[in-house]
Amino acid sequence: MTERYELPEELRLTRNLVSDFNKNEIIPLEQEIPHDSITIPENDFSRLSQKTKEMGLWCLAVPEKHGGAGLSLFANAVIAEEMVQHAAGLYCPAYGTMGDAPPEIIWAGDEYQIKKYGLPTVEHKLKGWFAITEPSGGSDPARAIQTHAKRDGDDWIINGSKLFISGSPWGNWGIVFARTDPESRRGITAFIVENDWPGLTVEPVPVMRAYYPGQLFFDDLRVPSENVLGEVDGGWDLLANKLLARARIPYSASNLGVAVAAHKMAVEYSKTRETFGAPLASRQAIQWMLVDSEIEIRACRWLVWEAAWQFDNGEDFRQAASVAKVHSAETLGNVVDRAIQVHGGMGVTEWLPLERWYREARIRRIGEGPTEVQKMVIAREILNPGGVHA
């Protein structure tokens, strides 16, 4: 008897539910709003959010005890592949109608922090973000973080700046990583701050996507000790192991999902578009583009799943997450590029989501750690398996 892996029935049903929701609710709505929209009308948001809550699709990654579905990272990766398959899906999946979860590490906080920041975010009363990258760099936070915090009585005073902070222009609160021990590369602490506190300025950073990031300026920002997340000088573990490496897995699943959507469009268009009296699909040049995309997508899916499985099983998943991130970002760019080529002039119009995906896909080789840095991580593990890396 030949064995094969199949997704659990409950997960398949949930995945199909999300797919139907996008096809019946989100994609038709996108025909009525501007091409680069990152939000939908409030009445539609309220209506669709209520629907996803009733379907059990609200904040799928958030633990059940905090109001979410509590699904595994693997289940979330499978569902994310479907959730992002619409125009704004890469950065605004379902326009937040399935919930905007807070930064995962807030659940490592104490009861006060969870109640004040985590739970209201799950309830869509607040929006959160996290800040690591600085003008000095982002891929090597142990060395690059220059924003510093000094103790002042029962408070901390933060000075410095952060750059390319996603979600910060629209957020209410965030988690800021600052250096608290200048003598140690890993002497970093996580602080919870609020957007409207005196001493914090958030300015937009115009980029090639509509969902633009922010630049943060800290000028004697006073933070109470009760807003220290975790231990003082203990932020490195939160940053490196519980935030960055983990985040690359759902990030990769989103890359995969949009690649799948673009590939589907290319396949369907090639069957209906005729040139010189025959469908594009009959041309070997087009067939080979479709084949290349199919191969890359299938390989990408297994790499994402492998990383998610390793995380859920408590294994060292960091190399697998980096492999998935590199491959998914490159796959996304390749597949969208081919899809545009198959569509010809139509592919670069705002009548289709392809040109938006093309712009946003370029960022994915930089976000969550550039491809070159991920390859360094992979190489270190190849050369020194299980070793301690600086």
C-alpha cells in the first residue's frame, strides 16, 4: 500500500471556507474600490468581520484563551496561502476582516500587558506593531540597534530612531527594541510604547507599495517599568527566536499564496487569449513558462510546510524558515513576472492585480531579512550544524 500525506479534513474545510470567503466577498468588493486600496468601507468591514467571527475565522494564530482560534503554525500557513489570494492580500489579507493579531511576543508579557494591549488588539480596538530596524541597519540587530534606553527612577528614557516599521503609521501601540546594556551586543530590552506618548513621533516613509511603513523618532520618550516586556536585557531571545525567525514562515506562506493566484490567472488567460489563430496555451513558449511556475510553486509549498512542521514540533526551525523565505520570495517574483508576460499589455494595467503584486513582490526579497542574509544563515547551519552562531 502506498502512503501519501493528506491535510486533515478539518483543515481542508477551513481552507475551503477561507477560499470561498475571498471569492464571494473580498474579490467582488475590490472591483468597487481604488486599485491600491489597503482598507475597505467601514460598513463592509463591520459586516464581514461579524461573518468571519461567526465562522470561527477570527485571529486564527492567536491562542484560544486570548480570543483567537489557536491554530498551529502549520495550519496557519495552509490557510494563509488561501487568505492572501486577492489584490491587497500580500500586505492586507482580507483587509483585516479575519482579525489583525498583535505582535506574537505580546503573549510573553504579564497579565497587565496582555489585558491592556494584547486583548484589545484581538478585539480590534487597538492596532500593534514592532520596531527593530534602524537607519544603521536591520539584518544584524545585535550590532545595528543604537536606539538606547536608560533607567530614570521607576521609568526608562528612550532616545534614537527606527526605520521601515510596518503598521506604525496606523497603530496605537508597539514593541520597541532598545539597547539597555552598551557593553553587550545582546544587551537589548523590549519596551511597549504608545503612539500618542510625548517623545514619540511617527512619520510615513513613501515606498512602492500603498501600505507604507513609518519612521520613528524617540526624543526622551518616558516608558514606565511596567511596560518592559520580559526581562531587562532579555529582549534578544524575544527578537531573534520568538519573533523574527518564526515570522518568516507565515511571510513565506503569503508569498506562496499570491504566486498561486498569479499562476492561476496566467493559466486561465492562456486558454482564452488567441494569437495567430490559436490559444496562447498551444504555444510551447507559454507552456514552458507555466511549467516553470508550477514546479517552483510545488517546491515552495513543501518548503513552507517543512518549516512550519519543525516549529510546531519544537525543533530548530531557523534554517528551514530561511530556506522557505528565500525560495518563496524568489518564486513569487518569478511567477508574477511570467504571469504579466503571458497577459501582455493587460498585465501591466490597473484592471488586474498583477502590476500591484509585481511592485509588492520586489519588496519581499528584502522584508523579513534580505535574501543575501538568509543565505548566510543557511550557510552557517550547513557548515556548522547545530552550532552557536553570533
